[in-house]
Amino acid sequence: METDTKLRKFGRVCEIVDKYDRNPSKLIPILQEVQKEYRYLPEEVMTYVATCLDMSPARVYGVASFYANFALEPKGKYVVHICDGTACHVKGSGAIKEALYKKLKLSGDKPTTDDLMFTVEAVSCLGACGLAPVMTVNEKVHGQMTAESAEALIDDILAEEADNA
Amino acid sequence: MENKQTIIINGREVPFNGQKNLLEIIRSANIEMPTFCYHSELSVYGACRLCIVDIEGMGVVTSCSTAPKAGMVVRTHTDKLRKMRKIYMELLLANHHQSCTTCAKSSMCKLQDLAARMDVKEVRFQKTGCEKALDTSSPSLIRDPNKCILCGDCVRACDEIQGIGAIDFANRGASTTVVPAFEKDIKSVDCVYCGLCASVCPTGAIMPRPETEAVWDILHDETKTVVVQIAPAVRVAIGEMFGLEPGTISTGKMVAALKMLGFDKVFDTSFAADLTVLEETNEFLKRKEKNEKLPLFTSCCPAWVKYVEQSFSDILPHVSSCRSPQQMFGSVARETLPKTLDVKPEDLHIVSIMPCTAKKFEAKRPEFMKNDQPDVDAVITTQELGRMIKQAGIQFNQLTSESFDMPLGFKTGAGIIFGTTGGVSEAVLRYASEKLTGQKPDPDDIARVRAKDGLRVHTVKIGEAELKLAIVHGLKNICEIAEQVRDGQCDYDFIEVMACPGGCVTGAGQPVSHDDTAKELRARGLYNKDKDLQLHNSDDNPYLHRCYQQHLGDIGGHKAHELLHTKYSSRKRFDDVEFLISEEHHQERLGVNVCVGTSCYLRGSQKLLEDVMKHVKKQDLHEQVEVRATFCFETCDHGPTVRVGETVMKKATVETICEEMNRQLQVLV
Ligand code: SF4
Ligand code: SF4
Ligand code: FES
Ligand code: FES
């Protein structure tokens, strides 16, 4: 149940800071583990972590915003990465990205849907150039995509979600 | 002399002795090295690279981060070094918003100064990044990130001297900025408005918020009577705006200039400082007699007051209830001047000239307003006054001295030395000692009080009584003592706190000085002024006693309390951060908000929160109850704080919370 998830997440944050003895020099591993729980680093949670570690929230934010691996905005349940490395780019990954942006009403500045279902991001080489153009959905690799097959993939997910609801 | 060590700088032998880095030695040899990120009082950062030197066998290194070794052969201004520096300057300038003609820092700006010195005539690089928004949220400071050159001086000053860390670097690469947490505006975080960041900033990226336009408007309104008060530290620094040495006492010229600007009466905040001495000393002696709520902390520094409200509210009862001299002046002027000057209360305007940015914030505190009218209408800094004098075309240096108006312009030397660290303590000692023993305090004690260390502790004897004093400047130095007081582990009697390193003379509103000796010279100016005056004990101020007789009644009495004292309370460090632990906001559910702000956290609110969550789970109350964590209800001194529905519970325990929850749930059913 949803409530349980939230309770559990906050409980985990408490466990994580305790596990690292509230040691400010362990900020990065702490943030990594916290991010696993929330899929991003919510402002309130960073403020709480700062309080626990007796650090200034400005410093915690500074660290979190420095590393590309930390997400400061909520991410969707499905994170779609479209490869924009050279091979994929040449084979038309741009069109796939535009198609998904259009379908989900997203853009480079607004990568996540309001219902927090999808995040679409262009990334550099996913290391699967043989399958270009490539996209991943929650790390699962889909190769030789076209705008149409990418849209179909999204439709499948939406259908599945609708079934579960 | 046998272990006298030397290095060779530009072919000449230079001795050194204890300097931490090459830069200091080079400067000691009268060679000016350009620097942006070096401050002798802060840690070494080594980012601007302007201080590069060429050392034989080592090549080009930054002198600020290189330790001296005897025999080093150093060159500071070779052709190569000059060219490299010029390129660094151009790179800095490329990303800097070059709006010098409209920048308030112009003529005091280090970037401008060094660019001219290095003879930078063009900038060959393209600007990267786009325009960033100004932060005008605070009453004290304006941040313009477009002018920031990322030297980090402000970040280190706030962290290392004030121990706050309200601003820090964020993001990376071309998007790097210096910002408050989560890129909020400065008003929403725990900044205390001391302005230290603005004083160390080499550019106009952080500046005191100007109020000169408001003051011009007031002055141009013919129907108003405008009076002005001047803080002690202003008179020893205003001259610097006109090329005079730091510490030059310019009181008379300043009074003349203010009259020329159109102020009707010119008064002295030092009068109110004398008033503070009487009120605060009596408050202190009463506490000492009853041995309660000791130590007593001074309350004249608004940055310190904000700090203690947001970070140590448990010790608020230890903070003197006295208003600061600025605010004492404000309330006494509002009370007495309409009659003395024969003006309608609503036609009286009160302006302050302060060395300080936090005073701007203080004047706007609701405690110091009556029916929406602030006691002090506008606060301008020494810098702003200098600019107004220039705008009016007044030839400051040519002016003939004029004197303050009476009665609120009369002071003793005790009211003057308030402007430097140790000054408040010394003023209190002078009064207390004469009051209790009829003797002046021991000169040795005074010498120790006048020392300059960031924290000095000293026991003085007054007659039979022993008093343990602590004098602190720089808020980082107060942290440990504040913790001891909170834990009941501190046996001091009296603690003077000023946020600015050196006291008000170095305030962020003072003229910008790149000269390390300026604060020393300004402090000396105040002590010299004290010597020049006839009286040195606040109690000898005849106008003060007349003021008590005519308006205030007894020292510490009823009327005095109403006008000269105040009450402070807990304040949150961050604006509205709340997070749900249960699901999305459900208005109809009973909200249980547990405070996890710093103070409550230290009192065990994490455990409390976990226990409440367990209880909710065990009793299966998810459908009725929504658990939230909140940062600070501003009742930190009675934490842990929990709000159940509309009921705020102080010193909450899991038992009392569950009881209250059940009670309210039953009512709901
Ligand atoms: S005004 Fe003081 S507390 Fe605020 S950011 Fe600047 S140095 Fe820090
Ligand atoms: S705001 Fe000023 S002091 Fe701070 S990093 Fe930027 S230029 Fe340096
Ligand atoms: S002063 Fe040495 S690198 Fe900036
Ligand atoms: S920290 Fe301020 S009320 Fe809890």
C-alpha cells in the first residue's frame, strides 16, 4: 500500500543516516542510498539529511547538484533513455526523441510527465552501438528503434498500467 | 639571529619569519600581488590563479598555497606571468556582467581595480551561460549572481567565520553558481544578514541593499521633520569614501554634510549606547544578585540575535532584553521628540546611519513597529551616506565641523567605544565598577578586554565580586559556548557577542577596504575619540539622567521596559519545508506533524516520529491519520514539538501524542 511505501522510505532514510554514523564525510554514499529509495533527492529529505549530519543544507545541495548521478527532480516510474551517441544519432535517434516528447507532451526542459509516469532523457552512448538506435526503459535495452516502435512501447506500458489500476 | 631565513624575490634577498605562505612574504617586500581568492583570515582556496609566481626548479605555482622554503628563488612579474595573469583576468571578465557604470561597487571593486592595473584593454573570450535573476528578497543584501566570479570568498567567510554556511557552490561546469540551499532566495534560509559575504566579495555580486532613494524622498518632503542618528563606527570610516585614512575621526564634517543634505536634527546613536549601558548593567547586576539566568548575553548585534533565535532558542532567556542602541534611539525619539521639536508624531521621520547591513533587517522587525509605523524609518550604511554626499556635490574634505544637536546628541566615551569588539564590555565595566566601588576599573583588565582574539575570557574583580567575562566576535566562536550554556555547563557571567570580526567598525556597510589594517585603525579612532571626550562613564551623561527624569522614570522601571526592552522568540531557519510521510495530502485526515528541525531533532524527534509511525501501523490508522514531518514550529525552546490537528504540543512524548490523537479521533467519529 502507498502509505506503507512512504513510511518505509522515511524509515529507510533514518536507517541510512544511522548506518553511516551520521558522519558528514559519508554524505555521498548516504545520498546515493537515499536516492535509491525516492528515485531522486527531494528537497525536504536533503534538508533532513543535513540536519542529521549537522551540515548546512546549502552544502548538501551543492554536493547533490554537482554530480550528474543525483537527480534533483522527481523521475517518472518509467525512465526512458534515448541514446544520442554518434552511432544512434546518425541512425535517427533525434526523431525518436521528438516523437516521444510530442506523444508525452515533454521537452528538454520538462523531462517528466505530471503524473510521474514517464521521464524521457537523451543520454550519451549507451554502449550498444551495434543495435543503434537504442533506447532503454528502466535500464532494459531496446534496439533498432523507430519513432513508431518507440511510441508502441509507450502504449504497451500505458495499457499495462491501466490493467493494473 | 642565527636562524634568520631568507628567499630571493626578483633578485633581492627577503627575510621571512612565520609567514604561512609565499604570498604574505612577497607582500611584506612591498610588492603588490593581485588576488581574488586570498584572505588572510580564511582558508586558502587557490582558485583565481592571479597570485602565480615562477620559482626556480618548481615552475609556475600559486603563491597563496605555497609554503616558503629558505633559499627559494622567486619571480613575481616576468613577462610570461604578466601575460598569464592577463588571460585569467580576461576569462573572469568574459563571464562577468560588465555593468560598471551602474554598479554600486564601482570604484570600490577589486575586479575593476585589478583589470585596470593589469592593463586589460579588451576581452577576447565569449560569455558562456545566460542571465541569472537578482535576489532582492532580503532587507539587507542584494545578490547579483551575474557579477560573481566564483572566487568562493563569501562561501568560506560565511562558513569559517560565521559558522553558518548559508550560501555555497552549486551545480558544475559552466552552470556553477554560489547560492543559498536549493537555490532559494536568501530570505528563506538561515542567513543572519551580517553581510560578511558582501564585505569580502571582490565584485558587486553581493551588496548591501540600498535605501538611499527612500531617504531622498523623505528629505524632499517639505512637510516632514527628519532626524538622523549616527552609529559610533561610522565617524571613523566615512572619511575613507573621500580618500582619508581609515580611523580618521570625521564627526564634525559628517554632521555638517548631513545638515547640508537637509536633515533637520543630527543626533548620536552613542547617546542610546549610554542608555543601553545603564539598562543592561542593571539587568545584569540584578541577575547576578539573584544568581539567575547567567551568563547574560549582550543583544546589540542584530545578526547575533537572529542567529540565537534560529539556532539556540533554548538560551534566549539568557539574552539581554535590552533593545539595541539603534532601536532604543528609535523608541526614545518617537516618545520625546514630537514634544521637544514641536512636530506631529506622524510628521517625524527617523533615519539611521549604520556600519551594518543587519541593522536594516532589525529596523523592520515587527517588535519595533507601532501601528505599522517602524520606530526607525530607514537605515542607510556608511557607504550609502558617502554616495549621497557625493551625489549632492558636497566637498566633504572642505567642510567646517559642526556639532550634534542636543539632547540626543550628547554622549560619553563609553557610548563611542560600543563600535568595536570589547567596547560594550568595557562600557559596562566602567559603569559597574564606579557604581559598586566608586573606583575606575583596573587598567590591566581593560587592556585584556581590548585584545583582539575572536574569543577572550577574562575574570575581573570589582570590589569583592569576581566576574567572568567572555568577549566574542565572529559567530563561529560563540557556538561552543552557546552549547555549554544550553547544557547548563557554562560558568561565565557576562558574554559580549558581535557577529562582525572586529565588531561594528568592520561592518558590511562600511566603505570597502582592501587594507588589512583598516579595522585596527578604525578601532583606534574610536578609542582616541573616547580619550578626547570629557566623560567616560555612561552614568555621568547629564542628558541621559534628564531623559530618565522627564520621560523614562527609573532605570529598568515600567516605562523604561516598555520603550527600551523587548522579547525575542524562536525563529525557523528555513521557510516552510514539510514532507508527508503518509500518502498525498488528505485534508479530512487528522494530521500529525512531527518537527524534525535541528532543535527538535537533537531532542530526539526522529525516534518520536518512528514511534508514532509504528503506532499508526499497529492500530491500522492509515485511513484516519496522516503523519508528516515538518521543519520547525518556532517553539524550539520547548521541543520536541508536534502538532496533532490544530493542537501544538510542546515537549511531546509518544504517549502524549497518541493520547491526543485518540482523543481527536474520537471527536471526529
Ligand atoms: S550575510 Fe552573513 S550569514 Fe548571510 S550569507 Fe552573508 S555571511 Fe552568511
Ligand atoms: S559572490 Fe562574490 S565573493 Fe562570492 S564567489 Fe562570487 S565573486 Fe566571490
Ligand atoms: S589568491 Fe592565490 S589562487 Fe587566488
Ligand atoms: S526545531 Fe523549531 S520547533 Fe522544532
